[in-house]
Amino acid sequence: MTGSIRSGQGPTTAHRPLPRRVVLTGNVAAAPPPARPRVTSDLAPPLPRSRPPQPATVRAAVALWWAGSLAAVTGSSAALLDLGGLRDRLAALATTEDPTAPADLVTAGVRATIALVLGGVGVLVAVSLVWTALVLRGHRWARWALLVTAVPTVPALSVAQTVVTGGADLDRWALVAAAGLCVVAVVPLVSRSARAASRR
């Protein structure tokens, strides 16, 4: 029979496989990163510390000292340019005072005198310039150091002007001017405003 079902065979039903479950991780919204801290501030940045200006008396003292130092350098340089004449003059003075002194001893004494006088002036001027620079930078102790340095500087300049001589006495008068300027420069350093500035 055409419509009969053969024995041993069940009904023909089609079994379709279930679709696979695909998990799309890209569909999930990732958590946002934590907020960055603010790099700006409402507070004003600290202002750089500025030194208070020095009183006019201190600036005047420094200017006078620089002028005196320039005059001292000018006088010493003029004496060194006429070194031969300076040696002859000192040797003649030494021979006049002691005619029996040996020539080599006189020569050695002249060289030592020139080195001591001009070298001492140069060292004192250089040290005093360091103090004046520190005074302008507001170091309180530098004013006292400059005053202490002025004590031997003025006599050294006075001795130097009696030793040196030049063709037009430029070296001598420059050293005299240097000694006078250094003396005048001490006056503003001991003024009331300068003392008040050194106590700040």
C-alpha cells in the first residue's frame, strides 16, 4: 500500500540545531577612568623674595669706595709703568741715608719696598671691593668688614703716595685722591640709616 508506513521506521521529523549564543563584550559600556586631579590652583603662586633696596647712604658709600679703588688702581698702574724711575729714586734715597750700604742690599731693599707697598695696596683694594659687592647684596656683616678694611687701607695709601713718583706725579696724586675718597666713604657707612639697614 502506498500510504502505509513501513515497519521499523518511525516518523521522519527534522531536528534543527539550536543557534549558538554569542556574547558581544563590546556591547557592554566600560567604566570611565577616574577623573584626573586638577593641575591648577586658585591660590596665587608665591612671589620671589626680593631684597629691600639699600638706603641712599649705603649706595653713596659704595660709590665713593669704588671711585677710591679706581683711583688707587690708577696710581699703582702709573707707578708700575714708571718702575725704572721709581727704583732709581728709592735707590738714591737709600744711598743718601746710608752711603756705606752695599749696592745689592740697596737693590733688594728697593724691590721689597715696592712689592710691599704696591702689593699691599692692591690686596686691600681687592678685598674691599668684595665687601662692597656684599654690602649691595644686603649682607649686614659686610658693612662692618668694609669698615675694618678701611682702617689699614687709608694708611697704606698714604704711605704709597710718599713712596711712588711719576713724570707728572700722576701716581702720587691718584693715591692721595684714593685715600681721601676712602675716608669720605666711611662717613655714610656709620650714618644712622646705614646702621638701621644693617640691623634688618
